[in-house]
Amino acid sequence: MKIAVFSTYSYDQEFLIRYNTGHTLSFFSVPLHEQTASLASGCDAVCIFVNDALTSTVLELLHRQGVRLIVLRCAGFNNVDIPAATAHGMPVVRVPAYSPEAVAEHTMALILTLNRKTHKAYNRIREGNFSLERMMGFNLHGRKVAVIGTGRIGKAFCRILKGFGCHIQAFDIYPDSDLVAEGILYSPLTEALSGADIVSLHCPLTDSTRHLINTETLKLFKPGSMLINTSRGGLINAADVIKALKSRHLGYLGLDVYEQESKLFFQDLSEDIIEDDLIMRLISFPNVLITSHQGFFTQEAMEQIAITTFANIDAFSTGGELINQVRISE
Ligand code: NAI
């Protein structure tokens, strides 16, 4: 099949070329949107990532050009209008799990960095500053951690937390029976958020989870607590979180995702004027750590993404079962 592959960097191309099962790939570094949809002309499928916006208009354009399949190189599909794709008879396939451990481990990296300030120590020591002033952290052992969403990533994260001796208070609309058997406590969202030292988000972005963290829910947070989001930026109302940081109610913030990340993340903008005032304000706090949607970014995950992506394409091209198809009800 002929496939237009959008939003690719050197590392995407390396793994997709290595695991290609015989398809013709056209790589584009630009994201897929209304202005770039024509690049897919003559292709059977488009292959996209987290920040390509497949609105109903873009899907209509692709459909008119003869594109028959939408291939996601990621798990989340909030960036694709699934009912519109279905109406055009274009199946949407995804990589449901590439490495839950990669994201869970990155979540712990954010927590440990914010808490023990290893990023500051690195810079201080290089400047000959061996002082411990303002470097004090807290023991994770015995702390209460609220895990919101205990699917593949949340589950892997719970197991890491258990190793650290944390008390886990989980919330999920479908509690996981394995975790219950392992002694993880589930409670309603408000109860999980209240009194937690750390709140970590691992649920998908849906209409019901958009801005789950806002001024009202932040009031439930324990003063000085830590909020971590490695799931999707839209789970958090960034303006409300900034207010909570300014009032010192929120003690730490770790983000791997940001609601307006599509204009920023994955790009080198070091010589540009960044116009997003919210992210610039967030960056300015000493107790905020932001990474550029790199939770998934391990060798193992990149291999799995490439292997599953071609398995999905092969299944479509041979008329096989699309086991990773996203359905409207999901
Ligand atoms: P999953 O589908 O295995 O688990 C999601 C869990 O959230 C399920 O248990 C589901 O019942 C629960 N859930 C759904 N609605 C909820 C609600 N309203 N409140 C509480 N829980 C709810 O997904 P997985 O693989 O664990 O991924 C979680 C999220 O992580 C993805 O949706 C994606 O947005 C994000 N992600 C981030 C990556 C990164 O690089 N930072 C990489 C991969 C995924």
C-alpha cells in the first residue's frame, strides 16, 4: 500500500523503515491538517501521531483523495473524529499498547526529579555550588498517591508505586480486578484527590474528563501536593493550575503533555518567540517540570509502535481482521 506518514522525525523514520513489511512510505515532517491533506493524494492510507488533527473536514478531504485507512502510531485517538471517519467508511486503527512501562517509568522520573531536585543539583554542581539549601525533598515511602485511571499505564504505575512503599488510592470508572487483588484501594474521585500527596493522571481525554483538574477539583487537593500529567494535556485547565501554583496551594507540577502542545512539542523553537503565554508562565515556576510528550519514547516502545503499525496495515491490505480498530463506542 502507499502510505503518507505525517509528523515524522528521524527517529520515527528509522523504526518505520526497519520494520516496514513492504509498503511504499512517503515521509512528511509536517502534521496532517487541512492545509497539508493534499500531500496524501494518491495514497491508500495516512499514518499519523498524537498532534495530527483529523477533523471531519480533513477526513472529507482525505476521503475525496481516495484514502481508505487511518493508521495511528499512538494509543490515544482524541485527535480523530471517529464518527466522521466511520461515516466515510475509513477504519481507524491504532497501537493500543506499545509500552505502558515506558510512560509509567517516565511518570516516576517526573516525580523523583521534582521531589529530589536532581535537575537543579546537576546545574549547581557544574557551577561549583555544593550547597543543600532549598534542595530538601520528602520520602515517597508511606505517602498517599492518587492514581486516576488504572488501565495499562496506570496499572504499571501502581506497581512501581508499590515498590516505593506508597499508599495508593485509585479511581477508575472500571476498577481493575488484578489491582484489587493486589490490595489497591479504589474510591470515588473526590475521595482519591482529597488528602493525596501526589495526584497522577492516567485516564484518556474524553468529553467527561476534559478539564478534570480545574479550580473546583484543585480545592480538594492537599496544600503543597504534587500534580503529574503524562496522559493528555486537555485533562487539566492550565489557567486554573497556574492560579493554584501562584497561591502556593499546589506545591509541584509535572507535565509531559499540554493542551496546546501541537504548536510546540517535538519542535526546536529555541530561536523563536513563543507566543503561548500559558506555557511560558508554567515554565517560569521553579516547582514546575515540563517534558515534551516523551513518556513513550523508549527503544522498546518505538519498536512496538512500528511492528503494530505494520500489522494493522497488513491486516487491512489482506482483508484480515482489524483487531486494533477504534470503534465509535470506545
Ligand atoms: P487504557 O485504555 O489502557 O486505560 C485508560 C483507563 O482510564 C481505563 O482503565 C479506563 O477505564 C479509565 N477511564 C476512562 N474514563 C475514565 C474516567 N472518566 N475517569 C477515570 N478513569 C477513566 O489506556 P493507557 O494505555 O493506560 O493510556 C492512558 C492514557 O495515557 C492514554 O489515553 C493516552 O492519552 C496517554 N498516553 C500518553 C503517552 C505519553 O507519551 N505521555 C503515551 C501513551 C499514552
